[in-house]
Amino acid sequence: MAHPKRKISKSRRDKRRTHYKASAPSITKCANCGDMKLSHRACPSCGYYAGRSEFVPES
């Protein structure tokens, strides 16, 4: 098995990983109620997605 000849320092390792970062989730306004919601998901307050109700009533 191959072994590294030298230890890679933390700063050198971290420089290589600068592009692997988390991005903030995109938040949009619900077209039905105007509340803020995540993109491409049903609205948590009113349950609408793409102009129609997606939540099934609990009964």
C-alpha cells in the first residue's frame, strides 16, 4: 500500500476544501398565503404547492 511521504498540514488541506461549503437554502414567498417557504416544497402554513392544496385533511 502506498503511504504519503509528508504530512499534509491543516492549512494546506483546508485550502483544497474551500469549495466544499454549504449554501443557504433558497427561500421564496408562497403564492397563496404570502408566507416564506422553501423552494420546490409545499407551504408549511397553508399546504399549497404550485397553486393547489397538497395536504390531506386529518380525519
